[in-house]
Amino acid sequence: MAGKIEDLHRIPDSGRTTSERRILKSYLDEGRELATGISLTEGRRDYTNQVSEGILGVFRSPGARTAVAADMALLDAFQQKGLTVPSFLEAGPRAVLRHNPQKVRAAIVTTGGLAPGLHCVIHSIVKRHCNTYSIDKVNGKVLGVYDSFKGLCDLAHNHVALSPEITEKWLDRGGCELGNVRYFHGNETGDKAIEAMVDRITDRLRDNNIDILYVIGGDGSLKVAHQLALKNPNRTIAGIPKTMDNDILWVWQSFGFDTAVEQATRVINTLCSEAESTRRICVIELFGAESGFVAANAALASGHVDLVLIPEVFKGLNAEHAKRYLDASIDHLAHTVQDAPHNPHAVVVLAEGVGTVLQDEGMILDNVPVKKDYFLKQLMDMIRSRVVDAHGQKMSVFENQPRHHIRAVPANAHDQIYCERLGALAVDNALGGYTDFMISQWLTEFVLVPLSLVDLGKKSIPIDGMFWKQVVTTTGQPFSP
């Protein structure tokens, strides 16, 4: 049965998990409007969409919007303060376009880490331009950019003309044929590096007459996309959120996340059989640099996990209280093992970002400061030294890091459908002239989210919420502090 850890005091404010609800409440408390308007590409003439509603679906009105929250009390509170109820522009086909769909020149760049479904998104974009909007093969182009922003900085030598015939062959493959490379241009760091890269890419977009740039990437890449949109008001910059960690704000669920959780669950169940058969403790490290969505969801889906450690639990705890919670978690493992005298085993799922949080908090384990790159080993040593079976014998501990095995796989059916819709809607709204937006499924609807809102933080698991409480109840570990 899950236990409690008393008196674990958080460092003020620093431990609060990020969520869209918290952001909305902060704007409400401060009496500020949440800016959710979407810009239109400048200097473009209007074109009547020649593709009918019978093919595309009902054209969206320019004023059609969806409330940002489903919480009526929260929405009423905005109205009572005289504030506009926050809402997102609905995504969908447009009756009036600002790019000539036959002559448009578009480019697709994939950035950051891998996620299942990248090929599905690319194929959907290419197919929408080429088949649905009948792009002219002589005057129009859809280019795929090799090697992420690195290739975009030297676009003339790092692109390939894409067609549905080419991208359809990629559909059943994991990874990304265009390549995913983490890159910052020049020798600068931080904001200066972004500024230098944006300047370089702006020149390349101009030199290659690119009208629309699709950026498929995580929050860092979308921050670059936002700066590109500000720098290029006469071009359309459209973002498609990509993160297997599911930590981008204003995205109900990231594409590839469902596949990653499914794959991680399969791995956990297999390793549980290994641990049970060999009477050992298995520690499985999964992705989750700043949030534990993959680890927590896979653990809940498996039902065979005895302990889940995620960054959110430790954020905002000082080193002493973080150590106390970790100690209690190890004690829970000991009880788990000892409760099965003829079959001692346990499964631990660790999100990779826990080590980073504990390093930042200055935690010391066995007189050795925690280092993020070595925390997995430190945790295993801690388990070996403190966990014994019902007969007083030390337990053998082994580890597995299947992180890359769960992100380079092909998308499952759910994610394939999701990616198909994201790509097509990105094209519909990019051709409509909207720019500086991220296409997102938010709550039950597809909407356009201003890229500026992505930079407000990262989504993480509320440890006082029902989901995490259910995970804790399932594993039996101590409740979150």
C-alpha cells in the first residue's frame, strides 16, 4: 500500500509543475489578456480556393474560434474581470488563400530528436500540396531539407524535391529520411546563437524563394520558428509540434507519444519477465528530460512496475527532502522484494531527467554528489546496498536503457492517423496565409496556437493530480511529497 512522506517542504514557487491551467490562472490573477491572435503573411494577394468544400470539408470562417479551456468557472472568471475569454483560431480549410497553391514553393525541415510518425507528417504535407491542391510540378515545389537547421543554413546544397511517390515509400519506416540533427549556427550560444541562425536561414529562404516553411520540431525548434516568423513577415512559417516526451504546451498529446508509450510498455513487460525469472531487480531508464509522461504512462499501462521516478516529483525539493523521498522509495522496493520470499523481484522505471534535477539540487548519495550522467549507476548502487530479500540476501540489479528503441520505430495506427491530419491542416492554413502558428489538437479540436505561447514553459505532470495519484496507487510506492 502506498505510504506518505511527511514534512517534505518545497522551495517556494520553483517546484510548481507547468500546465496550461496554471498559465491561464496566472493571467487571470494579473488581469492580463492571453494573446492568441494569429498573424497573416504580409504582401500577398488573395486567391479564391479552387478546391471545393466537397473535397476539403467545410471552409472555416476567419472568426471561428474554440475556447482554450473547458472549465466554465475559469472562463466565467475571465468575463467577470472584463477580460476576453481566451480562445484559439480553429484549424481547417480556407475559402481565401494568400499563396497560389499551384506556384507555391514550400520547404519541410525536421529538427531535434526523433519521434514515431515523422514520415507520416512529411507525407501528409507533400500529398496535400501535390495531390489535393495540384501543385504545378514546374513552377511549384515542396522541398525536403536535409539535416535540420544545419541543412537549412545551407539550403542550396541540402534539399531534395519531394513527391507523394517518394514520401509514400517512407511511411512504414521509423526514424527520418531527411535527418534529425541538433544544431546551432556559428560559435555563439543561447539567444545569440538563435539570432545568428535566424539571420542565416532568412537569407537562405530569400535566396531560394521559399514561400512556406514547415518546422517539425520540439519547443526549442518552435522558438526558432517564432523568430523566423518575426523576421520574415512576407513568408509563412508553420510549426508542427514534435516531441516524444509530450511536454510542449498547448498540445493535448504529441504525435508519436502513443507509439512510444506502447513500445515502452512492451519493453517493460518483457523485462519484468526477465526480472521475475532470474530473481533480480530491473531498472529501466526511459526518455523524459524534464517531464515523466512516457515513464508514468508506460508504467500505468504495464501494471508490473513497482516504482516510477519522474523529474516532477523532485522539482522544488531541497536536497535533504529529495533524499528523504528517495530513501522511502528504496525502502518500498525492499518491502516489495521481501513480500515474495520465493520469487523476489522488482521493476523500476526511471525518467532520464531525474538525475538532472537531483544534480541541480546538490544531492549527495553515499558521499558522492549526484551527476546526471551517472545517476542511473548511483541509483543501482543504492538499491544493491540496501535491498535484501526475505532471507537477508542482497539482490542482483540490472539495467536497461531502451530509450532509442522506442523513438525510432514506425508510428502505430493511432499516430499515423493523427500525423495525417496534422500535416494536411498545416498546409490548409499555411496556404491561407496564417503564419507564426503551431497546428495542434487541443482538447477535442484542431486549432492554431501562436508560437509565442509555446515559449511560456514546458508541460509536466501535476503531481497533485489524479493521473499521478493513480500511478502511485498502482505501483504502491510512497505518495509524492
